Amino acid sequence: MEEKRLIHLKNLMTIAFADGVLDPMEEEFIIEKASILGIEEKELNEMFKEALNLKHKIVQTSVRKEEQMADAILMAVLDGYLHENEQKILHELGRTLGFSKIYVDEIIQKSFKYWKKPAEKS
């Protein structure tokens, strides 16, 4: 069975690639989270190569459900835009973790309120 820490990272990659674009801030967040989870660079590079082919697999892992949801929402709002595919995945993850759709939407809304969108590049 696939390690739960890898599944958590793949969940984040699923959200990062849901809009078809890997924003540099999303990539940086994934790299930081991989480091925290003890995933080696070689393994992470392989995951990035396979990222576009990742099957949509949102499952609960040993990571606290609140942390999983917070990581997922942060991943979705990092680029300052919530794509409808990202929102669907967040709702699915929330449901899997036992959170209502209303709760997930409230957290997303609060995240946008407090998240400072990076300066637009010219």
C-alpha cells in the first residue's frame, strides 16, 4: 500500500494541477511540504514528472484532517484564483475528511480574505 505521506503530497499535486498550470508558488509549497514529510528529492522529481498523469485520488491520510484541509486550501489559493476544478477537489476532500461543503466554502472565503495575492508581474 502506498505510504500515506506520499498520498498527502499527491493530493496536493492534484489540486495544484487541477487548473492545468503549476504556479511557481504552488511548486515551492509542494517542495517545502515534501521536505517536511521526509520525501527525498529524487522521489519528488519522479512525482513531478508523473503529476499530470496522477489519478484523482483524494483519501484521508495519517496527517491530521485539519492540516490536510488547510494544506489543500492553501495550495488552491496560492495563485490568487480558485479554478472550478480546484473547488470540486476541495469539496471532495472536505467530504472525505468529514467537513461540510458549507464549512469548506467558508474556509476558502476566509483564506482569500487573508491571503495577499502576489504582485502581478508586468
